[in-house]
Amino acid sequence: MPTIRALSALEILDSRGRPTVKAYCELEGGARATASVPSGASTGRAEAYELRDNDPARYGGLGCRRAVANVKTEIAEALTGRTFTDQRELDAALAALDGTANKSRLGANALLAVSIAFARAHAAELELPLYRHFADLVGRPLRTLPRLTINLFSGGKHAGGQVAIQDVLIVPVAARTVDEGLAAAYAVYQAAVGLSAERYHARALTADEGGLAPPFEGVEAMLETAVAAIERGGLAPGRDIALAVDVASSHFYRAGRYELDGAELSAEQMIARIAQWVARYPIISVEDGLAEDDWAHWPTLRDALTEDALTLGDDLLCTNPERIERAVAARAADALLLKVNQIGTLSEAARSYALARDAGWRVTVSARSGETEDHWLADLAVGWGGDQIKVGSITRSERLAKYNRLLEIEHETGLPVTTWPND
Ligand code: 2PG
Ligand code: MG
């Protein structure tokens, strides 16, 4: 059983140059590990609290020195020398020490960094690869690798709002390996670079998650260009490569209306618009089609999509067990976007995962727009058996760290990518 010998932390920078937290954990047996946590831009209001310094003179208030200090003092003092039978006990101790519902006292960034660094150190002590340790934590055999969902075009908060919706992703549905999926994505990405130049005179400059961001006239142009890129890449839309969208609609929802492509849509009109996209384009997953507070209309959205595409909740659910329970009861969604830092510890995220699975939902394990070179997310997606993984584009090293880790895991395990929808 792991006993903590030392805990520490350091303020490092994420992929947008903003501070975040890296934790260090050492166990009595000598195993050591680190973990760095990501941070979102299009955040849900129910997310766990990221503790920032709020000192405008330093990083515009975004510094993480207080969160780092909390790890080095209060958390280290409380946990050093203690033995934990498992991850759940450690995470319960972290949550109890914080004492707030949203982890606002010590900071979810401080707690999650410790939670994952401990998991990694424990895996090292057991001499297990991290993905296997994660699988053991949830009592699940390793069977498949997640299907890739790769950011092609960005908009919304990740690209200066040139178009309202946040991501158009490509999904290599025919690929049986991560390797094949990435090669197919490369062909489509290169074609998209060419189309962006020809149609929009846009250079291949990339948004927060590495997606291209030409000045599309609207969402239809974004989707149509994605389909054209698939074809130009020599692949069949729908059969080889499908599309997924993150509408991220909380961010253009004002006073009960969706401000999209120059119009103000009611929830019913917004649902009809999304259904039209799904009918016209090979879209198999719709994330945050409605706003996080628009609970009343989510069941109608799910009914409208159910035959063709997943109704995936991100801001709606915030990986929060209470919100997932509510959504299951209301039939508001049928898939969870799982982001561990939205809830703040591994064990609580595992509970969210289990709730979604018990309801028969699909799960997409997701990175954040502000990422680091750490790649624990790839191990988590494999270990927990995520149906899909969302880590951004195939450019930018903080994204590639995860894809390259998936390639390593594939090489090591020989596991197949999950087939869809009949796995
Ligand atoms: C999302 C994520 C990742 P952010 O909305 O799904 O794309 O963005 O990390 O900014 O919340
Ligand atoms: Mg989202």
C-alpha cells in the first residue's frame, strides 16, 4: 500500500502561455511521479474551481502560485506519511481537506495535480503502465482503444469567434488502428489547408487546439469545407471519415436566444438547425448543441438526434455526478464528455464515468484548450475504455503528446480501436 513520502508542486505554463500546476509525488518505496493539469477557455459554469492568484500585475491575475503553495504546505502537511489503500481514499482525503463543494478553497487545479501524480507514482510502485493502473482503478479489462475525434476547423472562443460554433472534428470511423486514423487525418488536414488558402486566402495558422480557422461565412460553409477536405484527401465522407461538432452554444446564448450566423434563434429553431446539419452532413456526434442552462430543451434535442448522432454534454454536465444524474433522469443527453479537471479528482470523474455507462451512454474523454505536454489523458482514455478521445488537431505538440502516447500504447498492447456503433 502506497505511503506518501513527499508532495510538492511547481507553477508551469500551458499551451496558451498561461500558468498551471505541476505536482510531484514521492512514495516511501521510492516511486516518484509528476502530473500537470490542463485548463479550459470555454468553461462550463458548474466546473470545479481553478484557483488563480488574481494579482493583475502578474499573468493578468492568472498566476497559480497560491495553488502551488497549497500543495507544498497544507496538502503536503496533511498527507505526508499517510498510507492510502487506494486512489479513492486519497481522493476522499483531498476533497475532505478542501471542504468545499466546488474545491474553491485549495483549488481544483492543486487537488487534481496531486490526484494524478499519486496515481502515477502508485502505478510505478506496482510496476504497471499507467493505462493498466487506470483500468484497475475502475475494475475493467483492457479491450479496445478509443476512436479518435480530431479537430479540423475551429471557431468560437478558441479562434476569436470568426464563426459561432467551436469545433468541427473529423472522425476516422473506418480506421481499425490509431496509426491508420492519424494517417487519414493527415490527408484531410492537408486538403483543408489547401482549401482554406483557395477559398479564403487563409494561411495555415492554427487556433487554440491546432484547428484551422479561415473566416467562414457561417456554419454551413465550415461543414461543407470539411466534407470537401475529406473528398480531396481521397476518402469517403461518412464511410471513411465522419464529422463531429462541438457547438459550444452556451457561449452564444443570450436571454433565451441563440445568436448564430447573424440570426437570433429560439431553442426550437436551434434544434431544427442542428437537425438540418445532421441531415446534410455526415455528423455522428453533436456536443453542447444547446446551452448549459437550457435544460428544458435538451430532451427534444436528444429525440431529434437519436437515430443519427450522439447528444453529447460538456458544459451541460461538467463531469459532475449530480448533473449527470439529472440529465439521465430527464433523458437530456446520451453521451458524456469527460474532463477530469471539471470535477477535480480522478475518483469523482470515475463516478461520473460509471453513471454515464450505467445509463447506457457513450463517453468521449477530452483534453482542454489549455494543455501541457503531459499525456496522462491518453492512458486514462484507454484504461477507462472511452469510446472516443478528443484532444484537438494533429498539429501542436501538447496535442501530439497524447496522440503519440496512444501510438505507444497501441504498439505495446496491440489493442484494436473500438468499432462503432457495434463494439
Ligand atoms: C471543449 C473544450 C475542448 P475548453 O469545449 O470541449 O475542446 O474546450 O477546454 O476551452 O473548455
Ligand atoms: Mg465542449
